[in-house]
Amino acid sequence: MVHRTLLAALVAAATAAATLVAAPAQATTPTTAAGPAGARSASSPVTNLDHLDFLLDRVPLPDVPGHSTYQQASDPTATAPWVYADRNADGTYRRVGGGALDPATGHWGQGAFDADDISRAAVVYVRDWQQNRTASSRDHARELLRSLTYLQTDSGPDAGNVVLWQQTDGSLNTTPTPPDTPNPSDSADSFWVGRTIWALGEAYPAFRHSDPGFARFLQDRLQLSLGALQRQSLAQYGHYDTVNGSRVPSWLIADSTSATAEAVLGLSAYVRAEPGDRQARTVLQQETTGIAAMQRGDTTTWPFGAVLPSATSQSTWNAWGGMAPAALASAAAVLHRADWQQDAQRETAQLAAEVLASGGPDNGWTPTPFDRNQIAYGADSLVQSFLAVGGAGQDRLAAIAAGWYFGANPAGVPVYDRSTGACVDGIAADGTVNRGCGAESAIHTALSMLALDAHPAVRAAAAGTSSRTVVDGITTVEAEGGALSGNAAVVRPTSAWTGSANWSGSAYVHAPAGSSVTITIPALRQDALLFPVVSQAAGRTGRTDWSVTGADGRSRSLRSTPNGGAGAQGTAPTSAFLHPLTLGRTAPAGTTTITATVRSGTADLDAVLVRPVVSHLGLGGAAPSDLFVNGTTSGRSTTASFDRPVTASVYDRTGRLVRTVRLGAGVQQVPLVGGGFAVTAGR
């Protein structure tokens, strides 16, 4: 699955979530074997590029105006990975293109290869060559970069932009079926421009001494794409839009922090090697400033310190493409910006830690966990961000996140075969595994494995994890499932997607003054923070009171939320703002009902996010561990039972180690600082 933009992906999720486990089109390419995973110790290297090697194919580079590459006249072919690979019943794979195949032409509706995967595969091989000195990876990286720069438009009004799709005969498909944004694909900046900058930026320092001529070519092409950004989105640098009352930067690549972050990763590597390149340094500073401006929330306010992925929505977060903390940390190191490092620490130690405790790298919280499908892109984004930020706490979180590949996932099975390098294309919300292994999945799995091999202690902890024993984090209860009074009524819109968010459960309750909704829940095992998800209208439209009741029948007020006050619509798709609101009090343990009573005006009530005051993820395997995340600003302890003596490492809200505590077997109290987390492991 190749993600294009956040909003496109979320629309697709809202209308066809089952596509995660659907088989791609019919295959026309050879197969390769993928045997059972080899028995290896947790201390052994885990990187295996065999499956990614299998996806690579030679592609002709025809003479086309506006498209050229390094030494094209003497070598008119290059290398690109097939977009998809379906798994056969016997465990072999067949390579597949995107879209429907036209048997008469051999063309796919989209193409066999794309710039997104070519660029990211180049990053894999550059990193492997630099880290492991693998000669074949150097060769693959060089050929992939030749292929990538051929897709880059080298002249004319679109110079520096990139054509996304290519067919097996080398022909370019600028307007695929279904279409991408932008269309034609080289008519504006895009995810694939951002990823081209990532690949060129990381490759230049790798080649500058071993192949100076090729490095100069890469440098020229990097500057070509930077020029495209400067005349397009970066022409808006310093300008801000208003989105439902929030100030957002106008100059992000494709309005996306995800696309911008991947460009920043490449620019950071390049500027580290060439600190005197004023153009690249300026673009790095400007793009990272835009990413930092998209951070929202804090310990008790949604989205809990996350960098939101889309400038057009204040309601969504996704794991896939979540490289913003990695980008902030990388740019901070190069440009000596301590504030960006602190921003990266804030997301990874707060929102990302809670994501792990709540079930892992979901495709989309929009704003509820609407798309709970999980893919390697999301898992890798967490791993890369934790490790880029660095520090004791983030390293521990990286190991927990990487456990996804080895069995600590919703399916409860390993999804990476260390003996073949094969992975999976995703895990559906119900635990169903898509056993295909296309380019995006293989690439991000390989990036994770390279990162683990570069951090042996993290690798050992991750590879020693094989299951999840406890998942107790944020859950969702639906307003439409409650008992209604007065004139409250359930509304089921034709689409769950509002233009910037999703109605959880594809429905909501429209409640006028005097009406109420009472939602019955399983009795809370501990105190919980409740976040009502309300579609706030523009202007003043009254308030809604919230209360809870326990099994003893006693009612407790949690205060109220505004029905309106969304702020100016600005460039947002809708005037209403669907997002979680913070209540002033916690719901006590034993709570069995949540009641919303509309005091005045009219409310559109979607759902309630229920967050335990301490979320808990338990991991089993050869290296069992537990993660506890404090959702409050106050220090506290939580009760847990251990079948062995453990050491609890306690971290603050930035991931800094505060203390370590030895705990015996049996029921123990695990200490936590406000907004921080703790990780336990056997001593």
C-alpha cells in the first residue's frame, strides 16, 4: 500500500477499510521462495534485504523530453522495485503493479514502479552500504538513484517536480487511474518530491568521496528540487492559514508534515555534509519551522503533544508517515536548535508512548482510533522517531515499538521473517494478516531492522518480545449506543468523513437543549480521563454537562463542554470542528455510565475517549516487559502484579530517566511522575 496524502488515505479508510487485506491485481512476474523464519538469538543481526532484492527489476529509460539521468546515453536502463508482491499458497511471491493490468499493452492503471518506493528503497540501500559495507547495496543504491532522477522533471515550468508512476517498458504515466494529487503528478510539489529530497540528501554524503562525479550529479538534482519548493510551497514561507481557529503554516510540502518530515531527514543529512550550502540550509530551517508549528496539546489535552500530519485538519493523527519527531531531532542536531529537540521529546514521550499502550501504530486516529489497521510504515515511523530523539527513555520505547515485527501486535504472530527478509502488508483491526509484502512494507521493515542493528541493546529487547499480554489504553465508547432522552436522535451521515475528520462508528447524536445521552460502559477498573468528542459549531451554541454514575448509584459531575466556539473556519473544509475536549475531573473507578445533558443550545455528540489515568502495555517473550503511561500531570503510583522480580525505570514527560526501583514478585506499586512513563524488565 503506497500512501499519497493524509486526507486521501483517511477518505479511503472511511469508505473502504477492508482494502488493507484485499489482494492486488493479477501477477505477471516471476516468484521467489520465502521459507520459515530461522531460529536466531536476539543478539544476532536482523537485517535481511533478500525480499527487497527480489522486488527489484531493470527498467528501460527511453529518451523523453524533460527526463534524463546520470550516464543515460551509455546505460539506458536502471533499477526500480515493483510496487506490490502477492503471496502464493506455497509461500512464494509474485510481483504486481498498481491498478488494473491492460493485457494488450502490458501497462498497469497506475504503473509497475513509482518514485515513492524508488526513493525510499534508495535510502535503505544507502544506509545498508554505509552501515554494513555491503557492496551490492552500493550498486543497488546507485541504480535506484539513476531511476529516481529520471522520473524528476529536469526542465521547463515543472522542473524539480517528479513523475510518480512508470510502466515496465519505461514509459511515464503522469495521469494514472485512479488519479493522484497532484495530477499530473509532476505539476506541483508532493509526497514524492519530499521523498526524492530524502533520498538525494542521504545519498550525496555517501557517494561524495567514492564517486565524486555521481555525487555532484545528485547534488545538482537535489538543488533542482529545492528550487521547485522555493517557487511553489516555500514561496508562502512566513504566511499562515486559519483552520477552525488554529494558526497553521502555509508552506508545508503538499500541506503535510509527513511529506515535509521525510524531506527534512534528507536535508539534515546533506547539510551535515555540506554546511556551507546556503540554499539547503535555508530550506531545512524553513521546513522544520513549519513542522514544529503543527505541534498541539499536552499531557491532558488531545492530541497529547503530537505533531499533526495535515495542515488542513486539526482533528487527525496517523502512525504511517509519522516521522515528524525524527525530522525535528535530526534538524535540531544540525542547526543546533534545542527547542526542536524538546518538541521531538514531547511527542515521543507523551502521545507516542500512549499510542503503544493503546494498541500500537494505528493508521488513523481521526480523532478517535477510527482506522485501527496497522502497517510497517507506521511501526517504522515510531521506531525511527524514538531512536532519532534518543535517550534512555526513547530507546526503551523504540524496543517496545519494534516488538510489533516479532509478535507484539494485534495478530499475536511474527510479521517479519528474518531468514528471507519478507514481511506483511498489514494487520487488520480484527487481527487478520495480509501476507503480501510489497515495496513500501519491505522498505520500512528494512529501515527498522537496520536501525535495530545499529542499536544492539534495543534490538535484543525488541527481538525478545513475542506477544502482548496486556493492552489497557485509550478506548472509544459511541454516543449513538447510549440511551437517548428528550429529542436527541441518532444521525447516520452518508459518509463518515466530514472533510477533516471521521464520525466514529459512522454516526453521531444530535441533541437539542434539555435532551441527554446516557452511555453504559463496563465498570472502570481505575480512575479514567474522559474526552468527549464533540463537533463544535462556529459561534456560541450553548453547553453540555457531563456526569458519571457508579454501581452504587452515586452521580459525580465532570463539568461541562462548549457546543460551539470552533473559531474561524478559514481554509478548513467545514465550519464545524470535530475533536476531543478535556473535562476538568476524572471519572472514578467503578463508573458504569456516562451522561451528557445539553444545558443550552444544540450539541452534536460523536463519542467519548476513555483514557485510564495510567495506561498499561504488557509484553511477553524471552524479554518480557511492561510499559505504564501516566495520563495526568501529578505523580502517582499504579498497582501491578509481576511473576518475577523486576526493575522499574521511571521517566519524566520528556523521556529523561528520573529513578530506578527494584520491585519483587507479586503485587507491587510502580511509581510514575506527572506526564511520564515507566518501563519494567526482569533484572
